[in-house]
Amino acid sequence: MNDYERIEKVIRHLKEHYVEQPDLRTLAGIAQVSEFHFHRLFSRWAGVTPKSFVKFLTAQHAKALLRESQSVLDAALDSGLSGPGRLHDLLVSVDAVSPGEFKSYGEGMEIRYGFHPTPFGTCLIGATTRGICHLSFLDHDGSGRRAAILRELKSDWPKAVLRHQPQSTRVLASKIFDRGRSEKIPVLLVGTPFRLKVWEALLKIPLGRVLSYQDIARSIGNSRACRAVGSAVGANPVAYLIPCHRVIYETGIVGNYRWGQARKLAMLAWESRASGNAQRGRSSAVASRISRPGDFNARRSR
């Protein structure tokens, strides 16, 4: 059991039993380490003590964070900024290309992929010459699950050629999850115009903040589209970089997450510590680009 798996087990228990205020001995037992080691492990990983983390699980705290995030975001948008101290610097070139049309142009495109350890468990990264097109997390490291998640990648890009090149994608994993790096990370996004607008809005949520589905709908000029926003958030093909984990319900309930609710809570806690670094300009940035059909034709004719 690695550090993240221990933390995830504890977060699951805290989520279900936080009202009981479980003591350090109980949590250490769940993590299968000594009380001393567990306290150091959790505090080092999450940036807060287990006791402090419990407040992340309360609706009252989440609603307070929502109110604070909304006011900060509104002020930034009113001043013409995309978000104060945000993690991502969004550079988007959008063409009205449907997913089906794009896949036909993607015939023969090569996707390099690899599995890598992260602070949130093992991830699968898929990358083209234009940028990262896939990032997802595994529930465990079993070979069966790896095969299943590869099938998902292949389903999204049925005409692409997949090549196992972990030495290449390992560099990308380091750029994504190393808090001290500041290199831009290109991301290749393909979706309907509506989904692209939602994903752009997600990139504007500052590090260490959360917004509601209603907030996202309002920010894209369609306050009644909460259900469609939820669908677009759930369809995000690039976990973490496109921060769909920063969207919760207005009631303060964290809600589900495509890669597990415990992982979502872990990300929010982890980012709360990183947000100070981001404001000092030490965060990574994402340059998100939508390919043009002609780009594939040009590459294939070379």
C-alpha cells in the first residue's frame, strides 16, 4: 500500500464518520501505520493535520468556501482578469469541429501513453504531438483495470495508433504534478462548442477555490444549463489539468467525481496547501488548444 492509498482509505473513513470525530489511533489503524508515522504522513501529504482536514468534509465549510470563491472570481472578472492566482493560463484556438468529424481526421495519429505514480494514485497519460489528450486515474494498479482504462482511451480515439512510451509521458507527469515547475503544458481538447465553453470556465477557477455548477452555468451565459454543465464536467477527458474536481453543489455537498469522491476530496485538500505557491507564480500553466482539421492533413502529407 503506497502513501496515497493509505490517505485515500482514511479520507473514505473520515467522510463517513467525521461526525464521530475519530481519534488518531483509529485513523492510524486504518492506514496500517503507527500513530506517530500516520500523523506525519497525513500532515506532509495534505498540508494539514487529520483533525483540520475534517472541516473539509462539512457542508458549512464548503458553502463558506463557495461564497468566498464567488466573490473573488466576480471581482477578477469585473476587472477583466480570468482569475486571481489561477493555476492555468488558458490559450485557446477554437474551431467548430464535432467529435465525430475530428476522429475521422485523426486517422493514423499517434498517441503516446504511459502509467505513472502521482500524489493521487496511478494515472494514465495519453499525448499527441499537439498536447495531452487524455489523463485519468486508476482505482488500483491491477492489470485488468489498466486494460480497461486503455480501452477507454482507444474508444475516444478509435483511429489513432497507441504506442506505449512511458519514458516520454513520464516527463509530462513530472510537469503536471511537480508544484515547483512553471512550464506550460499543452492540452488537446475535442468536444462540442458547449463542452469547450464549460472546460474553459473550469480552467478559470483559481487554485484552492471551488465553484458550483450554477456558477459555471452563469459564467458561460446560460444560468439554466446546470444539468448540461454537469454532463460536460463529467465528460472531461483530461483529469486534474482541466479541474473539474473544483466544482461542487451549492448546498456544500462535494458530489461525485468520475475518478472517485475520495480522490476529489484529496485533490481539494492538496490544492489548499499549493494555492499559496500559485499566488507567488510557482504554479504550472496549461495552454489548451483545439486542433484544426487541416493540421492533421498537413502532418499526414509530410
